[in-house]
Amino acid sequence: MYAIMNTPSRLPKLAVASRSEAVQTALVPLNFDQIVEEISQWPEDIVARLVDHIMLARRGGIAPGVETAWDDELRRRMEEIRSGKVQGIPGEEVSARLRKIVGR
């Protein structure tokens, strides 16, 4: 079990509790550059999930039904591609179009 505790010196401490004892270790706050450096070593999908989570938290989450509606739309579009009703655009072509739009 982990818990962040405020100490009299205002430095947070992390309490790691085992069945027989509790150990406390001071956490040193990271600056922005250290956070970026740490996160740059994470797998891309985890970073994407973190960014999504932060953005959703800042905006109060997803309105009820929106996530379900997007899931339904994704399934519908994937079925259109699988059935041959529509043809997908290769990822390389999409990336090239985006680079052209943003000027890179």
C-alpha cells in the first residue's frame, strides 16, 4: 500500500507499508524538464494514455454517451473497410498529407 503524507517540513513522504513494518522515504519534487526526460523514456502508448488522461481531467471528463458513440463509429468504419465498401488510406499517405498541412 502506498500513501503520500505531508510532514512538518512540508516535504511529501511515501509510506510503503508491509504487513510487519512501514518504511518512509522522502520524495524529491521533479521539475518540468525532469518530468519530460522521465516520460520520454516511457512507451509511446503509455504516454498517449497519460496525455489523454490529463486532458480529460482538465476538461471534466467525457460527457455520458460520447465514448460509446465513438466506439460505435469506429466499429462501423472498420466494418466498412473490412467489407470493401470503402477503401482505407495508407498510413504513409496520411502522414505525408499531415506533414504538408503543418509545413514539415
